[in-house]
Amino acid sequence: ETGVTQTPRHLVMGMTNKKSLKCEQHLGHNAMYWYKQSAKKPLELMFVYNFKEQTENNSVPSRFSPECPNSSHLFLHLHTLQPEDSALYLCASSPDQDRAEAFFGQGTRLTVV
Amino acid sequence: DAKTTQPPSMDCAEGRAANLPCNHSTISGNEYVYWYRQIHSQGPQYIIHGLKNNETNEMASLIITEDRKSSTLILPHATLRDTAVYYCIVRRLGEAAGNKLTFGGGTRVLVKP
């Protein structure tokens, strides 16, 4: 248990669906991140939020839309995804964006059909 | 951030020390060495980090060579639960550009009974 909770753990969605991934932490951290891990590829940073402000968008397609309503919650809204977007989506948090001691959630295994 | 080189895989015996090497020959003076691991189907887990002195915590020890061009993560008494992919990451801190933890391929460690 890392203190970072992601829901759902597994998600299957069609290409025309809209769904959201949720991440929650009560560690008092001010920075939160979304990472994508595809099969046989390294983790890829997608978005960084620091004190609720987005500070990094790593050239992520607009079909992925992050939302950070407060420092404890982070969402990733998904719409019109492609099968190649199937991957493990990981949320992480750290005390602030300049600290690399990040704590990761268990991830959401997403399958786009 | 400097790149790192790790062996793709290694085996070690349960109960014995596991020594995981990492090369970071282009590391600069203000870059830290971080280690994470990822157990199958889980998010990465922070293990330890250091700048130039050796470090030890409840999980592992980190030995950094005097020239800082390489380091070794030591798991003192490996257990079957230590089977995971271990990532060595070099990162400059204090940047405002966001927590760009860049994960490479890592070392796949298999602890055998």
C-alpha cells in the first residue's frame, strides 16, 4: 500500500465510449502525475500537475484529458480512444514536482476494443 | 538528465545478497542516482537515492563509486518477493520543468529458491 489509490483497476472500453480514470492520494503531496506503460515499453510520462496546475504535457493526444480539482485527486478523462491506447495507466504523487521520490498507484489496466 | 546502462536480466539465489550494477558515465555533479523497482502488475516502488555518499535504508544499500560514473544497488538478503524489474535513474533536481523520471529498460531480477 503506497497511499496512492487508482480506480478502476481494470477497464474495457469501446472506441466510442467516454470513461474516466481516478487517482487519489492523502499523503499531503502537491504534485501528481500520469504515466503510461505499454507492453514491452518503458514507462512514459504523460502529464504533471504541481499545486493543481498542469506543468507538463508530454505531447499527449487530446483524446486524453487530465483534470486536477485539488492536490489530492487526479483524473484522466478518455474519449474516442484507439486500440493502441491499451496499456497500464499509472498515477504517481510526490511532495512537489522537484522531488523524485514518487509514490505510484497500482495502475489501471485499460483495454480498448 | 544523464542516461544509464543496466544489464537486461540477472538471477540471484534466495537468501543471498543481490548486487545490481548501473553505469552512468555521463552523470554531472548535480545529478542524483535513484532506484525504483516494479513488481509484476504493480506500479513502480521507490527504493533509495543518493548523490555521492553511500546510502542505506530498510530496503537496500546504494554504493556510488568515487567518480560517480557507476553505482550498485545491494539487496542484502534477497527473497522471492524481490523478483521485479529494477530501474536505475539519474536525475537533476530543483528544476521547474517537472518530475521527468525517465525509466529505461531496467534489470529484470529473478530470485530463485
